[in-house]
Amino acid sequence: MIIDRADIMKFETEWIRCDPANDPYQLRLFMSWLSENPQVFMAAGFQEFVPISQIIELVGDLYYFGVIDKELPLFRTLEGSWIHLYSCGQSKRQRWEGYRIEALKSGLAQHIDWLVENGDIEAPIEIETFEQAHESLPCFNSIVAAASALVDNPLMDKTKFVSPRLWTLGNQMQEKLILENSTRDILKSLQSEEKTIEDLHWKQLEEIVAEILRAQGMEIHLVRESPQGGRDILGRTKMSATGELLTIAVEVKHRSVVNRPDVELALQQNAHFPALMFVTSGVFSTGVIQEAKKPENRMRLLLRDGVAVRDLIRSYRLK
């Protein structure tokens, strides 16, 4: 979760190696590397950064008509625009380049209308169609400077920076394999009632909760770094209505009763997340239930007690 100076040095090394002015293939290799290691770019002030291959539904016909390349990264600015990155500059002072997705969609729609009117389905898409989609981005030096300011700031709580590298395809595949392998036998024993939740080690409970959330469609990161920052799991899910990607914190307590101070502390530590899911193998005290009923917590604090966890375990499909 934490970006450090080594990340910035590696970013510079890979960019220099790509030599975009003279070798398009090396540029593609750099873009592929960036899709799996976008943390420096994210630290420079961008909101989301993912490979298009992970959210192909967001670009739709733009991919199928060959307007964009699913191997190249897609990111969102702080203003909310999705940008398709296609150039990373030929010098450290030259701005990077991209296309705004919504503007590309508009240009493609106009092109399709023209094809229908003229009956020429073989007509190529002219680059002028997408002139309004062009976006100039920060240069290499600006990106590195912004990321360095984050790394070098002694007042910055590094646990609050969620590296986008956690959500890359490679990391998520690795997380899937680790969780499936570590929880398969335990979940079998729980479903067959050879074991109970009370028999579990606290770490096993965290792994089971992470695997169940992953199986339900969340992207998952089981927090193994130290310090953890007051959360055991990070989960990312997409809002179906808007396509927004939301990252939530998950705290897991393996105890008979969770009291209000535990939940209040978790809410405070995770105030920078839009929601907190608090999971326990036991029960929540009356004070916790009252905390969850507060107007400011109704949509933000999600409680899952031992009964709910057992239901989730029973509904989990073993492979």
C-alpha cells in the first residue's frame, strides 16, 4: 500500500529504457509495465488507474472498432474524466498525451452515423474525428516531482495512500490463488461442520472473510503490510449505476463481543474511505448497533456478526 523512493527510481528506469522516440515496441513494453505498476502515476494526483482489459465495458465499441488498444492503460483525473493514455513523451519535459473516453465515444457515434448515411461500412475512421478528445497531461518531470513530494512529506500518513498496484490484473490473480489455497480446506471443514468459527485462528478468519468477499465479486487485498492503518482487508467494488470504483476498508475481529470503542476507533482510522465493513465472529454490543443507526453512519458503517458470517460461509461455493 505504501509508495516509496524505490518505486520512483524504478519508474524512471523503465521510462528511460522504453526510448519512445525510436522504438514503438519498447514504448508498448513500458505501457504494459505501467499497467501493473501505476503507483507513481497515482501519487502524482490521479484518481484511478487501471488497464482497459479490466473494465472493457467502460469503453464498449471504442475497443471493438479499434479506436483504442486494450493493452494501454486507462486512468481518471481528479475532475472525473477517464483518459486513455497513448503517449508518454519523448523527453522528460514533454507532456504525455491521452484521449478523453467520453469525447472518443462521441466521435465514434458521429462516425457510425456517417457510415449509415453513406452506406460505406469500409470507410476508415479519420483521426480528425477525435480531435476534441485530445488531452495534454503532465510531463515526466512533473509526475516524478508530485510523487516525490508525497514520499518525502514527513506529515503524510503513508497507510492512507492505497496503491493502485493492488488492483492490477497480476496482483489480483496472485491474491486469488493465495486466498483459495489458504482457505479451501478450512471452508470445507466449516461447511461440513467438522469445525466451527470459534475453532479458527484470527488470521484464518481474516483470510476466510477476504476470500468470501472476493468470490462475491470484489477486488481484494488482504493487508499484510505493517503498519496496517486500522484495517485488515481492502476491497474494491464498482457501482453499477455510474461505473465508479469504490475502495472500502474491512476490519475483522475474532472475539465474542465487539464494543462501541472498537468500532469508533475503526471509523476514525478509516475516515478517508467511503465505507467501513466491520466483521466479527461474535456479536455486536448495543452501543455498536446505536452507532450504526446514526445518520452519518447508515450508509458508511456495514456490520456483519457471527450469524451473518456463518451464512456467508454456507453460501460459498467450493471449487
